[in-house]
Amino acid sequence: MGLGLVALCACGSGGGSGKADSKKVTLVTHDSFNVSKDVLKDFEKKSGYKVTVLKDGDAGAAVNKAILSKDNPQGDVFFGVDNTLLSRALDHDLFQSYEVKGADGIEAQYRADKDKHRVTPVDSGDICVNYDKKYFADKKLAPPTSFDDLAKPAYKNLLVTENASTSSPGLGFLLGTAARYGDKGWEGYWKKLKANGVKVVDGWEQAYNEEFSGSAGGRKAKGDRPLVVSYASSPPVEVLYAKPQPKQAPTGVATGTCFRQVEYAGLLSNAGNTKGGKALLDFLASKEFQEDMPLNMFVNPVRTGTKLPELFTEHGVTVEKPKTMDPKKIADNREPWIKSWTSLVLK
């Protein structure tokens, strides 16, 4: 969700040819990746590698592109595949094995692929509906608190979400509804949402920064949807970027609509600079990067003992009981569910 650091590079360093500049390493990621310039420069100085950050759309679209180009990848490391899409990446052999330095410092609950170490947990967050406090105060309408609420007439034409086939928050929201209503009940729920005027856009950037009325976003015009699928950690963003900074976040979180997301990074199977890629993965798992994340990407670190900034803890929301789903169930049902969702909601 951060503003991001972009280095424009169409060539990448992949292909497995071994001809890539050994002092350059390329990170392929989603549009919301961000890191403080001084933190990245410190890594470059200590490691001797120059990092190129190649942003490739929303997380879901970026993962799909990475799979399609895996034989001649755009870079060396991919960051941004989450638990909703992890099995797809692993089934397509997108990553090669590498266990990062200090892996035992990563909280056990977030580790995946423990035998082969093809991915490294980097962050966690809760995908939740956010609401524009001013809109609901002006309308004297209580904001929704649950999935059930979103389908009520009082919230007709107020919600915008992301496409489940191209966006990880969109897919996470779909999985949250499946966890709430079950294999046979989620379709009926989405029929109600569609009848209640839910709007679907391609990705998070569009949904939050263009359609949502509560986002500072830097856009020319305010969106008109006061409900958006985003993250429990989105409110601190609004405080950080507002001038002057408000005492209270202008957005809130419907904590009964949340699904737990974990994001991973991995060394691409045909990376041109595997040594540099391993160093970059070590950096993503390091205390320095982990402590830098909360106010750049507004996600939670996965390394134990990582300090959180006061602004992040004061204005962020802790979700006590987010919806979750067994990875195998996600793997078994994701594709047919996306197909059914697309047919039901987009047609």
C-alpha cells in the first residue's frame, strides 16, 4: 500500500544464462511494495549489490505473469505471493530452494513449504472491509461490522472490492466469505452482494485510491464508495499521509469481515543471479527490513521481537479472530471458486 520505489527495467536479469551482471539483482513484486531509500541503500552498501525493483501490477496478476515467464524470468527474486496463491506458484515450480539466514527467528505459524524452503514468509496482514467514518457520521448510519451487514439494504451501492481472479485482496475477501458461509453458502451470499450493488475493479490501487471515498490517495477527485476491501492496517496510512496529521484515523475497519493473509518471497527457479537473489532474500527477512515495513507497506512483520512504530499500533486494528482456511483447501478449491465467482459476479 505504500508509494513505492520503482526502477524501470524491461530486461530483468533472468533466463538462467549466467550472463547477468553479478552486481545487479532484480526484485519482481506487486505495485504496493515499498522500502525506505536509506534502508535499501544500506543493504546495497553492505552487500555490494545494486537492486532494481520491478513492479508488475496487483499481486494476483504479478504472480500469474511470473509463472508464465518462469523459463525466462524478469528478475531474481519474487515477492508478493500470498497464502491464497502459494500452491499455484509451488505447483508450477516458480521457486528454487533456499533457507534464509536467521530463518529460526521467523514465527513458526507463518512458515510454509518447511521441507524444501522454496518460500520465505515476509509479512502478514488481515484483508478487511474499511469504511469512511465521515460518510457514515454524516448519514447517521452505523458502519457495517460483519459479512452479513454488507448485504443489507442500508449499504446498497456502497461497497467496492477487487477482482478475485487478478487481485490477492479480492481473492482473500472471496475466501473469507467461503470460510464464513461454507462451500455451499458463499455463492448465495455473493448473489446478495451483487443484488446490493457491489462494484468490482481490477486491483487494490484502483479500489482504494480511486473508488474509495475515505482515501487520501493523492487523486484529483474523491471516489464515491465509502466501503472498500483493504487491510486492517490501512487506517495508519491515512494518518501518516494526511497534512496536518489527524489525531484519529478517518477510516475504520469492519473487523467481522477479515481474512488472514501471509506474503512470501522466493528465489526464482531460473534466476540469472542466484547469489544476489539469496542475499536479497536474507535482507527481506532481516530485522532492518522487517522494522521498516509497517510504515511503508502497512503490514505486520513476521520476525519475532520486531518493534512496531507507535503510529502503526495506535491507529491500526488488531483482529482477534480473522477468518482462515487450510492451505490444502485453498489449493483444492481456488480455481473452481474463482471460475464460479467470475461467472456469478462479473457476468
